Amino acid sequence: MIEVPAVVRRKALAADAEQWLADLDDLVAAISQQWGLTLGRVFQDGTEALVTEATLADGTAAVLKLLVPRGDDVAAHEITVLRLANGEGCARLLRADATTGALLLERLGPSLHDLGLPLAARLEILCDAAARVWRPAADAGLPTGARVGTSSRRRVAELRLARPDLVCGLLLGNVDSRIRKVLDGQDRADAAGSQQRRKLFLFRCHGEASREDPGPGIMLGIAERGMMAPG
């Protein structure tokens, strides 16, 4: 029986995906047989998906990722992004099935957290990776309507000049008040501007926000002059 991490189980229950949890063992077995996979340990720091080690028949080390179904084309969009990136700045997509939300990815090795790198070094690496992934994808069928939050009116003007389709909002106040506004729904921004180079603005960890290092399993909102960040 698959040991589903507690965070992933709560995410599935919140998404009314109880049946997905009930069928997960059969789904994993079917995909493993179809794709010729030998599975290893389950990664316990997943938040949006069941993620487990996998080895292909030829010995290639991989990762099997099964997204919690949410009914909003999340799997299809993630597959599209990974195919467009083609391993540039992120793990390479080896195989995918949008119907089941299954993704087979190359295995990259230990996480930055497990490597014990200082937080500043991790932020530099993550920003560089995000910059390599980010590219125009106007005809890829991905959702639009992104919102960008920043404290700089000049940056709003620059962003609107470069991307008229973006909705820009001012995030005023200190870091604590900005985080509070986002959490309270006053500012629903998908990115945050910063006057300091590669400044950490907001950690999103299991639905919570913190200015401290949250450890593994996090989604980082990092901004540099309006850089769009994963949310």
C-alpha cells in the first residue's frame, strides 16, 4: 500500500478527491506496469502530488509524479510547460498522461535543502532556474490573466509597457503587511516586485506564509524586477 504523505492527503481531501486516494494503489500499479517502472521510496515533502522514485527498464533513474486531481487542467498545463522547457531550468519530462495526471520526470538528485546550501545560495540558483524556464508561450494554450504585485509605480509602468496583458497592483508597506494583504485576499498577486536584487519576498509552504526558511517541500515566490514566480 502506498504511504501518501499527510500534506498530499489533506490536499486531496480539500479537493474532494477521496476517490483518487482510494484508487491510488491501483493507479500506481497500472502506470508502473504500462511504463515499465520499478518504484522506490515516496518523497515525503510533496504537497500537490504523490511523488516517488522510479527506475526505467533500462536502468534510467526517474521520478513518477501523480498530481492530485483538481478539475482545472492543472496536469495538462504542467505537462505543456515541461514540454516547452524541455529540461531547460527544470527536470526533463520523459513521459506523461494528462488523463491520469501522471508525469515521469528525470531524477535530478538531492534537493538544495538536503545539500545544506545557505539560503542566499539557494535563492540565486532558483532565480537562475526560473529565468531559464520563463519564456513566451502565447499559442501554447496556457491560462493568461496573471497579476503582478510590486511596490514600485515605475515598475508597474515598465511592466505594462512590456506586457499590456498583465494586471498590475501596488503592494505597499513592509514585508509583514504585504504578506498579510496577500493572505487576506486584498492583493492577489502571482509575483512580487523587489528593490533589492533577488530579494526573498514570500515563502508559500503548505498554504502558509513565512519569512523564515521553511525547509523542503516549498514553493518560493521570488521576484526580481517583476519576475513571475511559481505560486
